[in-house]
Amino acid sequence: MNGGGNCSGAGGQTKSEQQMRKIFVGGLASTVTSNEFRAYFEQFGSTADAVVMFDRKTQRSRGFGFITFEDEISVVKVMQVIKHELKGKVVEVKP
């Protein structure tokens, strides 16, 4: 046994380790699809998850999403870029 009762995710990583691989992206154009969202950020590294948040009632984009990378170095690469633009709109990126 490893004795690690706090492991809760892919690859046996703790939640805090998963959070270090996750970024928030705000200011998305309403026309950005989950596939386009993932494709843009895959230039920085392999993604484990990419989610554009939608309103449950209207099914319209809420204008933000989350990317989880396979490793933390990808987050560093994203944060080194001053301006990210998807579908003609500059978006805000936060670790």
C-alpha cells in the first residue's frame, strides 16, 4: 500500500497537483467550440481536459473555460505568452 489517502485523480495525483496543471481562460468568443479551444492550447503541450462552460438553460457559451494539461511545464509555456487570441478575440489566461 502507498498510504496516500488523498490521491483522487488521473495518474494518482492529488488535487493540488492537478490544479497546478489547470488554467482558467476567460473572455472567450461565444462561437468558440470545445474542439477549437483544445486545439489552440495543444500547441503548448498535451491536454488532459478542455471544457468550455455553457449555460444549462440556454446552451450558450458563458465566455470562459478550463484547460488541464498533462504536465505543469505546459502551463508555464502558456503563461509566458503575453497575448492569447482565439477566433479574433484576446482572452484572459490565469493559472
